[in-house]
Amino acid sequence: TKTEKNAIILDFFSGSATTAHAVMKLNAEDGGNRKFIMVQLPENLDEAYEKASPKNKASLKNTLNFLDKNHKPHFISELGKIRLELCGNELKNIVSDTGFRVLKLDTTNMKDVYYNPAEYELSLFDNLADNIKEDRTPEDLLFQVMLDLGVVLSSKIEESNIGGKKVFNVADGFLYACFDENVTEDVITEIAKKNPYYFVMRDSSMANDSVATNFEQIFATYSPDTVRKVL
């Protein structure tokens, strides 16, 4: 059944992303701008193979071999990613943007002290100076910030280099974020001059006490309406 051209299609049982594939092809056919959200539990196909009947094992074996050839883990969601990549290649001469974004559910990026500072003794703060878990990437932090601020996860994300630091520009300047270490006043000034609605950085990113002291003043001078958030 055809849907409205600007519809959002949600499939909680994505499997190998047949629904998303159909949406991409329909957009190509009628010039629609439909978006899709696919949700799939990390179903392990090796376990499914072990439990399968002899009749189904042959088909599953072919699937596992296909994933191996594409250097993908043996999860059904990986089949969906391959399907959409192939579909995008097929339609790239018809549709200008065939990209899609893959996100995985995880625990918060923040340590417990970030949410419950009153429960920690002052003597422990030297070991908890950084509120963020050690194994988290800048991209991890960016997507949590987007969720916290209500920024659509499919928003355009551009990366730039300002003063040697990676800076994210989300939704054409709506949100700027920088999570690198040793961020200087010059970097913050250049970001403030871009007048983002939101700016987010790590508390531990500030190069020195002077940066922390002048942070608010820099934005008050160049972009007073920017909403600032420090993790």
C-alpha cells in the first residue's frame, strides 16, 4: 500500500530490512521523501542455525557464508545493512541521497557521579574528574547529546577542524559540539562566532583554568543567545 510521500514508516521487527528496502524503492519511483525507522534485536544467526531443522539449515548456511564474504558479524541486522547498501547503489542515479544511519542501543556515556554528585565524597573527586566513561567516542557523546536535546537523529552531521580540534555541526548550525582535549579560548571563540543555538563540550576538554573562567564571557560577547552545556 502506498503511503503519504512525507510519511515516517516504523518497523519494530525489521529482520533483513525488507520494509526499508521497499521505502527506498518507492521514494525513487514517485519522488517521495519518506523516512524509515527499523528496529531489530541482535538475533544471532549461529544460534538460529544450531536450532534450525535440517531443511532450513541449508538456507541459513548460505546466509552465514554471505555475511562472511562481506566481513559482517552473524546477526540478522547485518543482512539489513547489506540489503540497504545494495539498494542504495542501485538507486544512486535516481535518488540524490541513499544514505542511512545505524545506531545501537547502549548504556549511558556518563559515570554515576554525573547524575548523583551528592552521593560521592569530595576525596573521591580526583579519580572522577571526568564525568564520561573512558571507552566512549566523540560520536557516542554526540548522539547522547542529540537525544538529550531532542535533535532528530537523522539530522545532517558535518565535521570540521577548528584550531586542530574536531568540531561537529549538526542540522546546519543548530548544534555545535566539540569533545576533544585541550580546547583553547581561540577554538571556543571561533565556535561562538558561528552563533549556534546549542553548544556542548566536555568539562575536561578545557585546556586550562583560564578557558573555564572565560568560557561564559566568550559566548556573552559573540553569541549570548547560544545555550551552553558542559558535560
